[in-house]
Amino acid sequence: MNKIIYIAVSLLFTFMLASCEKDEVGGTATQEAAGQWYVTYDCCDADGNVIEDLKDFNGGRSLILTYNTAANDGQHLYVDDLGNLLGYKGVANLDLNALTFSTNGNVTNEASHSSDVSDEITITNGVIVKNGGKQQNGSVTDSISFYVQYSQDAYATSYGYVKYFVHGVRYSGLAEND
């Protein structure tokens, strides 16, 4: 009887160990460009000259995301400000080798339904630079920068600028950098 119990417990233990194996989870095609970013916004004229900075908003830092599309093709990337300031979300074309991104003209702004800004945005000169930025604690991290422009933006037009320069660093997760 003890022998039967021993065999049964051994088999049960073996099945439990076998069921605990972990499958290898792979990353997405855009993982090099994807992330959370703390950014600052500057209001610019058509040539990219800064007219006004928006440092008064949220202490000068706002959280945005870049992430993979459902296609997972490594050629497209969502750029999303989570409705924190400007209310933009769109799919940009991505050159994964150069870590650059932009749109070919206007794309649907999936985040905006405001009467002040249009439902189309253009993203230009997007670039992610590995180890190109510094956190508040001085540690080196990746940086991001790009221009975003609405096809119609009543607020910007009334203040004499055309687009916004978005620039910042990758979110570190450390409280001292928040």
C-alpha cells in the first residue's frame, strides 16, 4: 500500500513540475521604439522656431506613449499623449533601424473630438536617440523628439504658432525622476 501511495505522489509531483514550465514570451516588433516618455511641449512657427514653451503645464512634463500596432509589422508605431495636453493619438511610419518616425501627411487623430482641433494630425521629424537624454537624477537614458501639427488648430492660430515641438526622455520608473 505504501508503495502505491509513493508512486501516486511521485507521479502527481512530476505532473505538477511539468505544468510549471514557462513559455518564452517574445517582444513586439517595435520594442526598441516603444515606451513611456516624459516630454515637454514648445509652440513653434512653421519653421520650427519656438514661440512659447508650455513649461507651466504639469510642471513642464507630460507623459506620452509610443507602442506597437496590432499589425506588429515593425513599420508602424502609435504615438499617444493619453489626452494629457494636446489630445493626439495616431499611427506613424517607423524606420526601426534609424529609430525615426513620421506620418505621410495627415492621419486620423484617434484621440481628439474637440471643436478646437481637427481630427487629423501630422507628425514630422520624429526621432528616438539611444542614451541621448538625461533623467532628473543625472542618469543617462533614451530621448525622443518630434513635431505634431493639427490640420486645424484654432488655439495655435490665435496665438501665432503652427505646430508643437515635443521632446523628452524615457520614463525610468524611479520616483526621483518623476
